[in-house]
Amino acid sequence: MKDLSKISVVLPSLDPDEKLVAVIDGLLEYGFSDIILVNDGSKPENLHYFEDAAAQHPEIHLLHHEVNKGKGAALKNAFRWFLANRPEGYGVVTVDGDNQHHPADTRACCEHMLETGHVILGCRDFNQEDVPARSSFGNKTTSMIFKIFVGMTISDTQTGLRAIPRNVLETLVDVYGDRFEYETNMLLAFKTNGIDFDEVKIRTVYIEENKSSHFRVIHDSWRIYKLILAHFFRYTASSIASFVVDSGMVYLLTVALRGFLQDPLLGSIATVGARAVSSILNFFMNKKLVFQSKVSTGKAMVRYYALAIPQLVVQSLLNQAVYTLFSIGSDQAALRTLIHIVIMTILFIVSFTIQQRWVFAPQKSK
């Protein structure tokens, strides 16, 4: 059993009931001695739960929001308070106030954090029969989208049980978002900053099929999914911009050089020159805007062209192979164009995946 005295529990709550009392009692029973309780603008009739808890337990420090600011704002407020007032504290563990995190699991996440120095996510098993269908579908879908479009494998992207070392908190307090989307941005920050994280399996507990949750399915889901898909949207915009520049450069170089070069050589130089300019533009847009990568420019550029040049060759070979296999002649321009678009789209998605997982992948924190 490890000493938890230097780990603070961050417990945000909005309009709590008796379940908050049970959460606090359980945490104290399992050895936690410092709880940062945040009232996120609860109604007057619910305030006594906070006041009674603070009065009865000296282990609790109470933070108040006069109005509801959102879970993200509550978490960041508590993180800042911890950094300013717990100079010897090793880290925090975030816990939801609806009694769906067993204190034994909270302790297990903290112990694993102390052993590894990594962020620890307490992850539920959504294959169990008693998990509400809405929760199972939503979490599995989000995990799949995270894996495809962000390149992160996380089995429970919406878990509120997270043990976070002090040095990581210094990064997370500046992460954007004040409501449920903050927890998603937190995960994305792990990728951007090369922050190591592990998972610990925890009990899957749903009380009254999660009716006490303040999560708004359509509104909050959209806020979360647009964050996850942002990289792909920016990648698409970057590719379109590069295509426009490539086409414009072909035209400009053709006009500029046509008085000096014969047609075959003119076409080759214009194409190569345009592709060189557009690819450099695409590289820097992807590095700075799409993936926001901190990897060195030289290293990333070598990887980028190690991907881009073979991809150009593969695209040409695949096009020709399909034309030959299905006997598609040069007179079938529409069909050839369609095949070119399909192959280009497939390679476009493959290239996105390789760029995020290899070309611009951040170095892991030491």
C-alpha cells in the first residue's frame, strides 16, 4: 500500500445529492487525506452538501463558483489551486461526484501513477451486459474515432477517473475548454505534448442508468467530436490549399518558361517545380497547423518526403495497374478519372494516418 498523502483528490460537483456524501466517505476510508471539492454553481438548495462536507471533514478544501462554469473550468480551477497551495504534492486524481468510481479503483490508479510517473486513466469495460446501451455505443464509437483520426488507442475516452502527475498539470491548466470538451482536449494534449499515459481497468458502475449525468448527448457530443476530427478537417484543408498552389504554379511556370524550353521538357519542369513548391507548403502547414508537431523540422521533413515520394510512385503504378487489368483505354477518360480519384482518396487517408503516427509524431516525454 503506497502513501497517498501527497495526492489530492479533485472532486467537481453540480447540484449534488447524497451520493456526494458517499463519495467523500469512501475516499477518506481508503486513505485519501486531501480533497479539493469544487461547487460549480449549484442551486441554493444543494449547497448544504458542500458546506456540511467542509465543516465535518478538515481534509476538504472547498472552492466555489458563483455560477455554473462547466466541468472543465472546475477542473482547471482545482488544478491551479493545487499547484499554488500544495508545493510538495505529487499529483491529483480527478473523481466524479456521482459515486460511480469505487474508491479502491481510485487508489489503484494513484498507486500506478506513483509507480510509473505516467498519467493513469481508469477505464471501464463497456462489453458488460449491465452497461446502458447509450453509454456502450457512445464510448465505443468515440474510442474508434479517436483511434482512426487521432492515432490514440484509449478504451474509455470519457472516463472522469484520471490520476495526473504534477508536471503534467502545469501543461493541462492551459488546455482550452471549460465544459465536457475539456476532458477530450486533455487527451489530445497528451498526443501533442508526448505525455505518457497508461490504463487501469476499473469497475463499470452505472447508477439509475446514469440519469444523474449532466452530459447533453447531442450538444456535448458534437463539441467532443469536432475536436477529435479537427486534425482531419485541417489536413483536408491543407491538401486542398496545396492542390490549388500546385495547379497555379504549373500555369505560372508554363507561361514563364515556354519561350525557353520545348514542350516535353517544359511540361516536366513545370510539374516538378510546382510539386516542389506545393509540397514544401503542405509540409509546413501540416507541421504547424494540422498536427501542431514539436518534432524537429529536419527530422520531420526527411520522414515527410520518405512518405510523399514513394506515395507518388505508388499512385502512378496503381493507376496503370488498374487500367491494364480491366483493359481501360485512353478513350475512356471518365472511367480513368474516377479510378484516379478513388485511388488518390485511399492514399490520402493512408497518408494522413502515417503522418500523424510517424512523420509528425511527438517524442515521448522522459
